[in-house]
Amino acid sequence: MPFDATLQAALAAMSRVTPVAAAHNTEFPMGIAVPLPPKDLMFRVGSPDAANFLYVCDQWSQVAGRLLKPDARILDIGAGCGKPARAFLHHPYVAEYVGIDVDVDLVNWANAYLRPASSKRFLFTWMNVQSDTYAKAGAVAADVAAFPVAPDHFTFVIAASLFTHLTTAASANYLKQARVACVAGAQMLVSIHIEPVGDASGNTERADYRPRFFVDLAAAAGWTLAAPLGELAGQEALLLTAV
């Protein structure tokens, strides 16, 4: 049974269903398999075409997949329309997968197609959070938003190209919220852009961080650097551990 706040936020998204949330990519018929999202939704998550969408999915699934342990409870922050998530639908170690996003259409699409394919182990939920790039009408600022998920629950976090679209204040809050949601010893796989002006620069379109500065930001929220992993789908990947 999903955590009540998670379920309620998912239901709030479902009350705003638009046609695109029920569509699929007609260029690539999938038959009985999970379809690809329509072009509009793929573009919203930074993929100009199906090849890029599946490339990023593959890269993240390779790295995250080998880090998972049995009975993993995964939190995917900025889950979009399930670019990483679709690769874990039948992973034998995944007991639960909760994705959160500020774009209501992406949440609804993922619930329409990925949740049924997972035997309802996957649930995608909506954060009514403001983003100049992704959710201009959002009600809550990203630097004070609370995640609608169970505390002290998750064992692994995916943050694929999340902090590449968050300001320093928003990143600090998201790191804190992720730590609240996780058990001690949980791991978080993150990616960042690493060409800032100074320690950190940018906005919701693109944010960059000096790796040491980001690691310090994470440490203030209760995370320690487990390993710098190198390039992942064009960004710098870091593995963090909850202390």
C-alpha cells in the first residue's frame, strides 16, 4: 500500500489528465510492450528523439542496475516519463519504485503505461513545485518544497539530470528532502554539469556545479561521497551515501 501522501499526490495529478498523457509514440509501435512516450513528452525530458531517449535510459540502467541490492526501494527524483524507470520494470531486485516530478503530464503518462506493466510496484507522483523551465505555474518554490513520500524508507535514489536544472538553494533542499526519505546507508546516484562560473551558476534551464562544492552541499544535507563515477550520458556522475 503506497504511503498516503504519495498516493494523494498521484491522484491529484490524475485529476489534470490531458490528451498527451494518454498518447504514445506512433512512429515506434510496441505491440504488447510498454510504448515510447510521444515526441512532446520526450522533448520535455531533454530527448529530441527516440534514439537519445533510449540511449540515456540504457546508460543509467547499466550504472544504477549494478548498484542495486535485493529488495531495493527506489526513489526517482525528477522521474519525468520514466526514462530511467522503464529499464527497471522487471529488475529482480526492485521491490518498490516511486517517481516524483513537477510536470503533471509526465507523471500521468508514467502511471498510465509504466505502473500497470510493473504489477503496480511502480507509482509516479506529482509535486506542485514551480520551475521557470518545467512548471511555471507551480504553487511551491523548489527551495522549500517537501517530497510527498514516506520518511526513512528508500534504499536507493536516482537523480538523473535533476541537479542540472536546480539552483543552489533548490539543490540544497532536494538533497535534504532525499535524505529524510532514505534509510541510513542508502545510496543516491546523481549527475551534474561541471562548468560553473565560480562554485555554482545557472538556472532551471541549465545549472552547473564545481564537484567539490556539490559534495559539500550534499554533506550538509546528510550525504557523503562514496565515489566519483565519471561521465554518464554527457554529465558527471557521483555516488552518494546517506549517513
